[in-house]
Amino acid sequence: MKKATCKDMRGACDQEFEGETPEEMGGKCREHVMQMVQSGDAGHKAALDSMMAQSKEDQEKWYNEFRANFASLQDV
């Protein structure tokens, strides 16, 4: 099991997420960011807007790099 922060995944805070796979961890972070945006958090809104402003190719490139480096994340 690995862990990373919201900031590690291009978010806005130090909330930690754990996961067995990059997909599991990404899903937890995505849910967190959406909850924070819905609650009116400006930092998370800015992070989401920044990600959404990127091309689909750039988003996929970042995610592929995250997946490729998943094994190097801190163990839980």
C-alpha cells in the first residue's frame, strides 16, 4: 500500500490518501477534490481549474507518469 498527498497529485492540500493501485489512490483524491470544490474551497477549485485547462493529452501524460512512478511513493 502506498500513500501520497493531495498536493502530490496536483491538488491543494496535505490530505493523505492511501491505495494499492494508482487508480484507487486517484479515485480517492478525485472524490476529495470534488467535495472540497463543492464546499467552496478556492484552493481546490484553482487546482481543478488548472488541471481541466490542460489538453486531454497533457492530462493523460501526467497520469501515465503518476502510474509509472507509483512504486516509488512512500509505503504505508
